Amino acid sequence: MTRHHSNRSDDPLLTRRHGALHSHPHTQVSYVAEGAFNVTVDGITTTLDAGSSFIVAPSSSMSR
């Protein structure tokens, strides 16, 4: 699974399948290009497959 930050670099970045609970001061938008993973936002866990996307509001707690 890779993660791409379009505002930082054209190089894809490897992402962990499990991350610590955290939040961002900005809205986060993510798109799953391939594979699948679980994302937890404000205590609700959802499995996302290729072609899925999600939006996380500022200051919401999340983990991937």
C-alpha cells in the first residue's frame, strides 16, 4: 500500500497499515488507489477498498 501527498512530493510514500490515534488541524482527504485498509475516525472503523475515499474533519481523531 502506498500513500501519495500531492501537496508535498510526486514520490509515493509507504504508509503503515496500523497507526496511532492522532488528529490534524486541517481537513484530510484520502483516496485508496489499490489494496484495502481500515480507518477509524471518531471511534467508527470502516474498511476501505480500492476506489474508496474518505474525508476527515479538522481535529477529528483518526487512525489507519
